Amino acid sequence: MRRVLSLASSTIAFLTLASPAFAQGADITGFDTNQVSFTNLGQLLSNGMALLFFFAGLLAFVFIIIGGIQWITAGGDAKAASSARDRITAAVVGLLVVVAAFAITLILGQVFGIDLFHFKFPTAPNTVGGGS
């Protein structure tokens, strides 16, 4: 009973003593946007996903190259050639999984109307043929 009264009185005190906070005129985030390198979390996640897919594909390509080098240097050793073939097979399967994940992400983005991989590369101004 004593806990219930204490909780009720502290809740009433909190609700009556708390001042209202309005977000129209104040920065309630606590961040100075001049010092933060990004202000759009969606853009950050989109770029992060694009980088993850890129590095996963690049890693699969590197493993295919390593497997090919192992196969070439196997020198007729059946065990080494089998190991190289298994590495290449695993890399190709991994690459297919990455491509399928990318395709599923694009399809889900289209279904839900979310542009997941919309990022722009900075371009140089076109000065060729332009007059002064």
C-alpha cells in the first residue's frame, strides 16, 4: 500500500511540476548539425548497404581468383585440385547469394515504395565546349 501511494504521489508531482516542451523553436536533439557529418540516417543506411553488397561481391571475386590460382598450381595433385575446386564452388555460391540478396532488396524496395539504393556521385561541371 505504501509503495502504491509513493508511486501515485511521485507521478502526480512529476506531471504537475514538469514544464511543457515544444519542438517548434528549440533544437531538442542536442546535436549541432554543423559538427555532424551526416544528417540523414536513411541515406547513411542506404550507402552502408550498398558498400556491404559491393565488398561481399568483391570478396567473392577475390576467392574465385585465389581458387583459380590454387587450381593452376595444384600440379596434378588430386587433393589440392579438389580443394581449389571446392573453394571456387563456394565462392560462386556466395556470389549468387549476394546477387540474390541484392535482387530481393531491390524487389522489396519496389514493392514497398522505398528507394533503398538512391545515392548520387558528385560530378564535375561540364566545361567542355562551354563559352566564357
